[in-house]
Amino acid sequence: MINLGHKIKETWVKLPEEYFTPLTFGELPIGQKFIVLPEPGDNQGQGGFRQANYLFIKTGEDNNDSFEEPRNAVNLNTGAIGNFPDNLYVIAIYE
């Protein structure tokens, strides 16, 4: 069914399939701003599709000993730092 959806979009808008492939955190370059796509289940206050999304910037791995695991992004709204998996779906923000 997913392939059928891609083919319909390809036909209607005349764009190649890679335009419809979701972007993941691992594909972002360091310094890229992004928002996280909501996922099913408990997003621990993420808000979902109907709420405002937080803006992040990818910082690369920070191996500071004060953290239990590397941190690779900063929330530009709150200043909080976090760690995102490479397979997390995101939307890149370009200015």
C-alpha cells in the first residue's frame, strides 16, 4: 500500500520518490535546525501534531563526562540538550 501511495504522488506531482521519503536525524548535517515529527504513544509532553513544535539544532556528539550518554541536539526554545537516535523522523528547517 505504501508503494502505491508513492506512485500516486509521483504521477500527480511529477516528482521522484526520494521527495516522499522521510528524513531522519542521522541524515542531518551538524548545525542543521529541525523539528521532530510526533510518534504514536507517549511523547512525554511533545504535544503531537496539533501543538507547537520545539525547534532544535543538531550539535554532534558531546562526550562530556558529566552526561551518562552523548548529547547531540539543543532545544532552541528552552536551551535543554538531548540525545536523538539516528532513525528518528525529522523535518529540516531552512532559513
